[in-house]
Amino acid sequence: MGPVYLASNMKKFEPAVDGVIKAAVSELKALSGAEVDLKQWMHIIAVECLGAVVLSWSPNYIKNRSDGGTSAQSYLGWKRKSVFGLFPTVTKLSFLSRHLSRLFSNAWGVTFKTPKNFKPFFPVSIPALFLVSREPDTELSGLSACTPESIEEDV
């Protein structure tokens, strides 16, 4: 197992995860017992944790009480990739012909449209995310970025 997964290194991420959990519990309590989509909220919490630990950044899914459709869109994307993965030759040919790709997708029922309200996880390009100076999100303030230097080596 690599050094990133040592218990001592995982412990370093605890404040980031705790911040996300605290924000999620607070937001769920504010719903005053209203019915929620548990699958969507588990996705919201998982993505917020990843964003906090890996990027020290939040996509604001908790604050918005929505993942912007990314969970459903991801499922449809993986479903399509799984079908195409069964046919490597078709996958290679689909890079050459968009028409063939669409024909194959339609035949297997793995076509889908991106909804109008879709909000991608990265609203800006990844390099721009690191170059733009911005105020930290309030629910995740005080968290530090995970850098290679901050990870202990496996000794």
C-alpha cells in the first residue's frame, strides 16, 4: 500500500472531512425534516469531501442542496462507457466517426442529453482553478491543500 494511505496520512485529512460533514449536517437540519434524495446527498457529501481533501475547494453542492445533476450524468456516462468497452473495435472506430458512435449508442440505448440545469464539478478549467486567487468557501475555511510535501513517506 502506498504512503498516501497510511493511517498517519489519512489522519491529516480529518479536519477537511469533518468540515464537510459539519456543513452537511447543518444544512440537512435546516431542512426541518423535509424529504431528501439520500442517493443525491451521499453523492454531494462524497464529492464535497473529495473537493476539500484533494483541492481545498468546494463546488458548493451542500450550500446549493444539489449536485447539479452530476450524479445522474455520471451514471449515464459510465453506462455508455461500459457498453462501448465490450466492443473495443467499435470504440476505436467511434473516434473516427461521430455518426457511427451515435448509431451504436442508439442501438444499445445508451444515448442521453445533458440537462439544461447541469452544473459540472469543475465550472472552470483545472489550471484556472489553481491560478485564480479567491476567498475560501466559508464552510471549508481554514483547510489547507494536500501537497506532496504534506504526505509522509512510507518508511
